[in-house]
Amino acid sequence: MKHNHIMNMNTRRHFLRKFAVTLGAPLALSPQIFGQDAPKEEILKEDDPTAVALGYKEDTTKVDKTKYPQHKDDQFCEGCLLAPVSREGERIACTAFQNKLVPKKGWCMAFAKRPA
């Protein structure tokens, strides 16, 4: 009987130790904890190879409609599923471009309308 009690104590201690490490990991990995700056946000340029391949334009009104007939005037990066997080300012991060910042009023062929 005592043996089971000791096993349970060791199991609880082991669990609590792992649990504490798991909870503390995000804080320990935070760049601010180590005195480092957060990674710089990069603005996507129209001449970026991926941007060129996807017909990216910083202004949706400047898209060549003969080259990109699927483009519609009401399509903006801000309403796209690939830029899921809205933020203050004129730019948002786009997953199609490795989270580089794109203007909210931009467009590319990867546009997928966010459901209302």
C-alpha cells in the first residue's frame, strides 16, 4: 500500500514539473525576455518574385483586367482569407507571401474572399 502512495507522489511531481515547464516555455522563448527586438515586419514589393508570379499589385484599381480577368473591383487584400488578421494602419500580413505586409487595398491572384 505504501508503495502505491510513493508511486502516486512521484507521478504527481513528474506531472507538475512538466506542467510548469510547459506553461513557462512561451515566456522563456519570447524575444523580449532575452532583450532582443521582435522580428522586423517586411513590406512586400511588387517586384518580389512571388508577387510577380501572383500578379500582386499594391492598388487593386491598377490591376490589368485583360491580363487578370478574374479580378473584380471589390477584391482587396483586407477582405481576403489569406490576410486573416486585421490590424491598424494601411498594411496587413499575408500568408501567401510568408506574412509580409501588403496594403489593405492591394490584390493578387490568390485572392479568396473571406466569408461574411
